[in-house]
Amino acid sequence: MRIAVFGATGYGGIETLKLLVHRKDVEVVWIGSDKQEGKKLVDVIPMFRNTRFASLGFSSQQGELPDVDFALLATPHGFARSIVPTLLEHRVRIIDFSGDYRLPDEVYEKWYNKAVTGNSNNWNAVYGLPELNREAIKEAKLIANPGCYATTANLALMPAVEMDLVDVEHLVVDAKSGVSGAGRNPHLTTHFVEVSESYKAYKVGSHQHTPEIEQTLWEARRRRNGSLEQQEQVRILLTTQLLPIKRGIYVTAYGHLKKSMSVSEVFEIYQERYANEPFVTVLPPGEVPEIRQISGTNQCHLSVHVDDRTETLLVMATLDNLLKGAAGQAIQNLNLMSGTEEATGLSGMAWW
Ligand SMILES: NC(=O)c1ccc[n+]([C@@H]2O[C@H](COP(=O)([O-])OP(=O)(O)OC[C@H]3O[C@@H](n4cnc5c(N)ncnc54)[C@H](OP(=O)(O)O)[C@@H]3O)[C@@H](O)[C@H]2O)c1
């Protein structure tokens, strides 16, 4: 299959190229960057020297479109909406890393603070969480690849919400991310001196992944329980925080149990839900996930805990924001869309 990677100088784009460089079934024929247009990949990202991508050069993303089967858009919010209609016209199947097609227009406008201009059709985008939408992903023309916090929170809470274990109107998601989550462009709030040896919350009460998580959990619940009243809401309070590390997301999610349950009962439900998932591991009761065990992998590790005193279910989950939270999940989706075995090229072990 012939592939184009837009945003190939960014963290998501580079991880995508790293995952594809040894794939004999994939030909990356085009890489996009406006700032590096005309330069060779190896002159900008030297790790690709002596690889089969060594001769690739960057093309402008505003120019002529590449003739490919798949386009992976590792670009900022707003770009996909400008290019998706034309790519679809040319029968290119698309995986968009941004939030452009994850939400209904009015919700997107509110949480991303961006006006939707032109055709507001969402082109039947499929939300690319394989653990929820595997069959639809296989046939999709356009994938809205999920956000990194959203993937972690959804995997943490999906079984509890589907099985009606917790009060879904008062879920709390405490979420932390490494600094690569903010992208490669330097900002005052994310440069080394501002971040190292420190720790703080940001976008309190306003993070754009809030409606994405609510929408996904609501849909998971609807599928499990048949039709739901539209009024039945899933409400989460999401607090995002910046960890002084390069990569990794850590979520602790809290839900008030509807009835008393033991940790082994909850563990069994989670284990059964994810039994056939190649990239989700439910740790044995008593263990907790750790970022360095998943960093550099496409794995999500999670663990469940019950606090009897407060009748609360706690779920801890961790994944690599650039892999299962972005490029790894995109390749998982590409594999599904192209009829390739789902885990192909995603077997990397954690870095220590
Ligand atoms: N970082 C994460 O952990 C993560 C996780 C999940 C999803 N995402 C999403 O993935 C996308 C890429 O994120 P990233 O972290 O890889 O960002 P990044 O490191 O900042 O890279 C952005 C890439 O997009 C290009 N670009 C910048 N402005 C552009 C514009 N106006 N139009 C078209 N291309 C433009 C840049 O190319 P130039 O060389 O021309 O600057 C660069 O290659 C974003 O939508 C982000 O929300 C990121």
C-alpha cells in the first residue's frame, strides 16, 4: 500500500515513520512539511540515515496531492478539515490524528475554540478506537484517531460504564501527560526550564478531550444496553496535568460504585472485556501500572481497585501518548483498514 504522511516533522509524524520503516508491505511515497519543504528527511531527522526512507524528501502540504491509498494526517487541529474533502474525492483513505472529526460541529467549535467553515459534513468519520469500533474501522474511509488522554480514560472506564458498575454522571478522571503531548513546537509553558523539577495542572475544567471521553463512554454504554434515553448523560470531570517527563500518560479514574463489589469481581469483568485485545493488559489485583513499562510500546496497562470505605472504584491506566495515544493507534487502524493482521509492526518492547 502507498502511504503519505502529513506533518512528518512532528512527534506524531516521526513515530509513524519509525513504525513503518521496516514494513515491507508499506511504501511511504510522500512526506509533508511546509517548513522543511525541499529538504531531505535524513537532513532534518538523522535517525533515518541508512534506512529505506533515506531518500525521501519533504513536500509542501499546500501543493499537489500525492497519489496514494492512505494519508496519515499528523497535523494540528484545523488542517484536516481543509484537505479531507479533496483526499476523499481522490479515493484516498484517511487517518486524522487531530480532533477535527471526533466531535459534532457545535461541540468541536465550543471545546476547540475554532469555527467550522466550509462543508461541515463529518464525512461519516469513524472514531478510531479499535476496542470499541473494530468492525467499522475496517470499512472506514476516514478515521478520527482518538486523543491520547481520551484513549487512556476510555480504556480505563469503558468496562465499568458498559456494565453499569458506577454512577456515570459523576466520574472523575485525574490525568497526567509527558511533555511530548504538547507537540514539538517550542512554547514557553513546555520548554525544559519551565517544566523540569516542577509539576502543574493546566486547562482545568476546559480540556478538549472532555466531550470526546463523554461521547465515547455514552456510545459504549448505549451499545451494551440497547437504546438509551438521550437525557441519560455520562459526565466526567477531567483534570489534566503536565509531568516533567518526555512521554507517557497516567490516568487515575474514580467512579462511585452503584453496589458493593469486591476487587476480584471488578477484575474479572475487566479481564473478560479485554481478553482478546492485543494492546490492553489488565494487571493482577494489587499491582499498579507504571509508565516505564509501556513507554515506547503500543500497550495500555491498567489496574482496578475498590475502596470499600468510600465505595469507590479506582482504575489506573497508562499508555505512551505518541504510540497507543497517537501513531501506534493510527497504525493499528491502518492495519485493520488494509486487512493486515492488527498487531503488525506494533510489537516493540518498553524502553528502560
Ligand atoms: N503529541 C501527542 O502526544 C499527540 C497525541 C495524540 C494526538 N496528537 C495530535 O496529533 C497531531 C500532531 O501532533 P504532534 O504532537 O505530532 O505535533 P507537532 O510535533 O507540533 O507536529 C506538527 C506537524 O504538523 C505540521 N504543521 C504545523 N502547522 C501546520 C499547519 N498549520 N498546517 C499543516 N501542517 C502543520 C508541522 O510541520 P512543519 O515542519 O511545517 O512545522 C509538523 O510536522 C495534532 O493534531 C495532535 O493534537 C498528538
